[in-house]
Amino acid sequence: MKASLSNYRQSPRKVRLVANAVKGKSLAAADTVLSYMPKRAAEPIQKLIKSAAANAAVLGADLSTLVVTNVEVNKGIVMKRIRARAMGVAKRINKRTSHVDVTLGDAPVKKQGK
């Protein structure tokens, strides 16, 4: 059960802060964490997790047992822009994008000790 978001207009470094906060959490816990997180990337990742859950429901998975097994944030395209600086010099501004992939899976079974 996967979902992906391509060319999200925020740098991967900032998106990874949000992505790492929901790894290993259940769908309900991840939704709660993201709804109260004050980061801009929280809303798109929340929508992406809901999309992956909808994909899992179509495949017949039980949504109550699913957890966010992996959230992978990779570098997307970089848009290069120019800004005029002092003494007739131009400096480059890099506008970075991210590719986000969410994978849902079943919760790992805990073994009881002796």
C-alpha cells in the first residue's frame, strides 16, 4: 500500500522533519500528530497518508492494523533563479523540491517473552 507525491515545492530537509515524526505510528496516531504539527509540510503528508490508506482499502486491507512503515523523502528538481546583487553581480537562488513516498504495512507482531 503506497502513495507518492512528486515535486512538492519545499526542500527535502524541511519535509524530512515532518516525515520522521510519523514513521512507525498507526494511521490514527499519525493523523493526530500531523493535525497539530505547526510545519507547512504536515498537511501534504497527512493527505498522502490518507491517500495510501484509501489505496489499501481498495485492496481489502484492514485499516485498523495498518502502520506507517516508511516515509521516504528524496530530492526533486531544483529550479534555478537569479537575484541581482551589489556591483552588477547576479547570484543564483535554488528553489528545491521533494519527492515523498509513503508505505503502509501491517503492525509487527510482538512476541511474548518467557
